Amino acid sequence: MPAVEVPTEKWTGRVHEVRLGGNGRKSVVVGGEATLPFLQFEGSFPNKPLIAIEVQDCEPKDWSPHLIAAWGDVLSDPGAWAKKAVELGADIIALRLRSAHPEEGDTGADEAKRNTDKVLSAVDIPVIILGPEVAEKDNEVLVAASDVARGQRIALGNCLEKNHRTIAATCIADGHVAIAKTPIEINLAKQLNILLCDVGLSPDAILMDPTTGALGYGIEYTYSVMERLRLAALGGDAMTAMPMICTVGEESWRQKESKFAEGLPASWGEHEERSLIWEEVTASILLNSGADIVVLRHPKTVALVKAAIDKLVSA
Amino acid sequence: MALTGIEIYKFLPKTNCKECGFPTCLAFAMKLAAKGVELSLCPYVSDEAKEALETASRPPIRLITIGSGERKIEVGNEVVMFRHEKTFYHPPGFVVRLKDTDPADEIAKLVDEVTSYSVERVGMELSLDGFAIENDSKNGGGFVKCVELVKSKTDLPLILMSSDLPAMDQALEKVASSKPLIYAATKENCDQMAELAKKHQCPLAVYEPESLSELAGLVEQVTGAGVEDVVLDPGARDFGQSLTTLTQLRRLALKKSFRLLGYPIITFPGEGATSVEEEALLAGQQVAKYAGIIVLDRFSPTVSYPLLTLRLNIYTDPQKPIQMAPGIYEIGSSKPDSPLCVTTNFSLTYFSIAGELESSGFPSWLLVCDTEGLSVLTAWAAGKFDAERIAKTVKEFNVAERISHRSVILPGHVAVLRGELEEELPDWKIMVGPREAVDVGGFLKQQWAG
């Protein structure tokens, strides 16, 4: 019988471990990998990737009817929504402060504090707070949320190049983690990590959001940028070695494949099932390229992706 | 792995006779290394050198063809572990499995559905690739009949799955000319299966779940018997095993040039899954992670469409991004008075802005200019997205006839083009939109509706 010696890679680097939660709140650790995703035959993969469920601070009226039906009446109450998310298997709650968006109500710091507090008191798992993705408003509401959650080590996003000083400062002051978001480009991702470390944020208080492209909408770019970031990290580049987070639910549910139920070709198949598979496949592919946290929307996706992660880590 | 020019030069006569058409043997060697010419141009190369060069230039993963004609499956010949290192060349074939115990009318219907299934994406028609017919009845005659039935209804490639040697032989008698894949040689029957593969000139799958060493041993046995076209089934069925084993096989082939395992891999995601969704998820993983043929246990457009989309995405050459065909696109149910935005034909740019327009609640028109696949800023910097080109595109696609107004919205990043574009399109109002696609909804609310 021919002798087969499987080649293994001798990686020198390791992904930083980032802890969320603590101080009375349950805590989780992501990152720490010394090998490519799930390849435990050649290196340690100490923390399995986690699932965050997205919760919004105002009722998401434009969401797909399938999402609305799945969540029911908790959608109008972020606290109740977060509680239900925990029951349905969330490891982390990702609260989107959408009402602060100028088009969605333009609420300010007070509302952000109130809703952050609601979610923090409703659940005891770690929390991520996401701004409305409008630079000035992000700063206002994220700083407010940071203050309410002081010491509970939440993650705050998005931290972009233009507001990184503000977000880094508030993370340092209140003991939180920054989500550094860059537009699908390896050098920009590294650059932002360097800027954050330069202003004093510890590398173990940074998560990278490489910007998610959904299946059919640029997933191959995200996939390859994440593979390259992870390979660089394992090759010893500490400034690309931050755990990665992908906003899978948001990106897949906004696409035509999920958005519209009618007027589409029969070759696209059945609407609800297709929407779910769109989110599930996007999640699974990005987990295979190095995602440490995937932010999901549909409870069925959560269950399926969770089961797949368990099967991948138990190999 | 491929040899360098200098390495090839060592095998040449070094006489500089020029009969190959090149001034020196070194020049010829360089051209050979670049795969620009055939070694046969040299009349004096020794047989020994020929064999050494052919062995060295053999691809690390053999290219295997299943089926014949236009829709044959070609897999293998991959050269990298990660698509960004170069590209993935031969997309895995999606094959639908049916069983000879299924009622004939259901089989006929399924074969028609799968054969004619086609879905359009970025101007490409995507479709499924074949059928695996499993001898579940344990009845040889039934299997042969089923193979004949399927063959009579489709030109798509077939995989014949049976351990009944006479039945396999009879089925091959009927369909061997269309080069089906024989599944599978095992420890128990590998000599006989290899005989059948040789007799009928068809590729042979080798199944051995015990270990990679035993798999390699079995491959050695069938290739030793003269079978050249092999497909591997290492028996890795669930998510974790599949990822680990397929990664190891790809590495052995590429990094160790391990010939005995340098073949494409067949997977059965349905056997590692408990539901149709899970099968889709595992099949998706196998598209990205190293499968050559993926046998699906169920056919449904709901699953096929995302999987075909994923395959298209992962197997896109990173050096040559997918381009949108230039033209005017309807986003939502646009009407003549809907807003008109202009953008470039880089697919990611198109999808960003189209996605935002889609979710903005404003049905709109999106005019895509041919910028040779570059994004807005890059195309502008390269002189491929200027006022002249935009104006030309407006005229070329008769935009003025499709819409009732005369306003066009430019991406904010190329606001500088406004003046020139006003000169090029004197009857038009040139509006400057936001820099980022994500802000287009807000922009339309304020500037268009307001």
C-alpha cells in the first residue's frame, strides 16, 4: 500500500482572541485559530464560530414577510425580540440602532441609551451594537450606547477610518470592542487595524468586518479577501489577525432573490425556501473562509448554520 | 508541477540545429515552458527525454471528461488551493441521483425537468450537468432498463452506480459511447471494474473510505490494470470529514505531486445531510472546497439556483471580474418617469447600486456603461468612464425613448464630469448623486421625490 503523508502547514501566526461580555454577563471568546477554518488536523481551532442574531430598535416594516412571520409580535420591542433570539439559539445579540437613521426617525443619544439598556437588561449574553451607518449619527448613538454598557464588553460598529478615533476612544474608556469595517480590501482592513492600535486600542479589542457580499452579489470578493486576511494572519501578520464578523442576514435578505415573491422566473424556485437558502449558503461559505461571527436574521438559518458549525468542529 | 525553461533545456539535444524554428535550444525550451509550442517540433529529442518531460508537465490533477458532446463534464486540472492565487478552472458538475426503483414515469419526468432546467444570471445561462443512476433494485435487468430509459430522454452525462458486474457490463453496452462514469471500483471488485472501464473506454470512480493510503492503493491497482481516467470517492460524507479529506487530497496532489491521488473527487452531500437545506449547505461547501462532481439526491429549482449562482461566483476568475452587459436595466417595475442613474459595468459596482435602488422603494432605470469591468473611480482614473462615453451610451441604448424626463444621476465620485456631460448632452439635466451606493435611497427621497 502506498504511504500517504498528508502535507500540513506550519503556521507561525495565530488569530487574536477577543472576549465579549463578562462583568456579570455571560462571556464568549472568538478567534484564537492557529489553522484555516475547521482544519483541526494541523492546528488548534479553540473557539467555534458564533452566531449573532440581529435585533432592531424599531419595527422593521420593510422586512420580508417570512422574517416578520418568523419573529411575530416581538419585532416592536427590542427587549422581547432579544429574549426570543436567545431562546432560538443566539450566542450574541446584534442590536441595530436603526431608528437613529435620518430616514428612519432620526432619534438620538437618549433613544440609543434606552434601547441598549432594554436589550442589556433583557438578556445575559454578549451584545453587539451597530449604528445606522451614517457617520455622524453612528458617533452619537454608539458613544451613548457605550456609556450605558460600560464594563460589559460589548462590540461597537461600525468603526470606519473616518470615525475611528471616536470609536476607539469610547471603546478604551468603557472597555469595549470595536468593529473595524472596510470595503472588501485587504490593505484597507490592515490599515484600519493599525490606525486603531496606534490610538491605543488593544489588538484583542478589535473585530474586522471585511464587508459582506451576499451570494450572487459579490460573495466571491468577500470570500477571497477573508481567505487572504486569514492566510496573512496565520503567516504571522498580527495586524490582519483580528477575528472576522460578517453581516450575512442583512446582505442576503435585501437582495432581489429574497425581497420579491412575485414576478420572478419559475427557475428561481419557491420564495421562502429560496430566501432561507440564500442566507444559509452565504453564511456557510463565509464561515469556510474565516468568519468568526455571522450575524443572521431567520431562526431557521440560525438552527441550520449552528448544526453545520457543530458538525465542522466535531470532525 | 510545471518545469522552468532551464529545466526543460537540460533534456534537449543542445545542438541549436534550428529545425524546430527557434534560433537555439534554449529559446525553444523557454517557449515550451510558456506552453507556447509542442515538444514534437524537435526531431531529435530522445524518447527518454520525452517521457521525462511529459511526466513532469502532466497536470497535478488529471482532467477527466464524463459524457460526450456539448454538455460533457470536464473536471480536474486545478492548480491552486485558493482561488485568489490564480483561479479555479473547472467548475464541479452538479448531477442528480435517481434510483432504478423509482417508477418509470417519475424518472422520465425528473429527467426532462433536470435536462431542461436553466436559469439566467448576469447574462449567462446556468444549468445542471447530469444524472447518477443507482441500482437500488438489486435487479440487473431493471438497472439496464432504467439506464436505457434515462439515456433515451437526455444527452446529459451519466454516472452508472451498481456493484452488479454483469448488469454494469450490459448497461455499458448500451451507453458506453457517451462515456458515462462507472461507479465504483471497490476493494472487492476493482479488477473486474477496471476490466469493464478498459473494455468500454469509460472513466472509473474508485471508492475506498478506509484511509487515503488504501484509496491510493486501489487507484494504483486500477491504473496498473490500464485505466487512465479515475475519479476519487474517499467516502467522506459529513461536513467536517468532507472539508478535511478534500483539503488533504487537494494538497497531496498540488504540493506533493502525489499522482495516485491526483484526480477529481466525487461527493454525495445528501448522504451527509439530514434535510434538503443541509444537503444544499454541504453541496455549497463542496463547491468552494474541492469537489469535482457533486451528486444531489434531490432536484428543486429552489436549491439549484443558489448552488449554480455560488458555483459561478467561486469559479469566476479573480483577474477577470464578471462584467455586466452594457445597457439600460429596469430596477423594480420602472416607468418612463422613474429616475435614471448611470454606473459602470463592473459587476460588483452594478450589484451594489442595483441592490440599493432595489431596496430604496424607487423603481428606477440603471444605465450601465462599458468601462471594461472597472469600478467607478478606477474607470474614471483610467479614462474609461468619461462624459463622452456616458453620452454615447445614453444614445446607443435609446434612453431618451424609454424615459419621459431628461435627468440623469451621476455617481458622486465623478461629480467632476458634470460640466462636460452638460456639453455632451445639452438637453439633459445632470444631477450628482451620492458617492456611496448605500446613500442613494436617501438621495432619491430628497432630490427626486422632494
